[in-house]
Amino acid sequence: MEAFRHELLADMADQIAVVLQDYKIAPEVAEQCGSAVADHMAKHWGGQHVTIPKDYAFKLTQRDLEIWERFNGTNHGELAREYDLTTSAIYRIIKRTKKKATDRAQASLF
């Protein structure tokens, strides 16, 4: 039956199964989940022209949070080398991430 599935949906089902198996889900269950998600997407998005975003903003936010968590006050250069950024970029990331964390903490006070 899988031979008749559209290439995109078949790949989606396979990729979901792989990710679930990475999380120690049994292969049979992972394959069933992948197929169910592909069916769901086909039902809800079938016939639409969809562009899948690369999600740069999310990835950059994850990177910035990693840098913020690893920052110890003196390791600007080390982080810059590890993340292939300039030291001034690390300073900007730390400043921006600190401001967001402070704003979030202050908002929760009210």
C-alpha cells in the first residue's frame, strides 16, 4: 500500500518514524504514528500549495539561548569561536537575551 503514497507523505511518515525511534519508541509504533501523521496532514492540507519554512528565527533563538546558558561572564571569545561568530556578536546576543529574560521576569510580577 505504501507504494501508492505520494513521495512527500511517504517521506514524512518515514522521517517521523525515525525521530520517534530516536526517542526509544518501538519501531512498529513509530511507523504507525508516522503513517497517522501523514494521513492527518493529507486530510487537512491536501490539495494546498504549501511552502515549508526553514524556521531560521526558531533556530537562532535556540542558539542564542544556548549561548546565554553557557555564558559565564568571561568566555566571550570561546563562545565566539565555538559558534563561528564575532566577539561583538556574542556581546549583542548576551545583551539581547538578558533583556528578554529580564522583561519576561518583570512581566510575571504583575
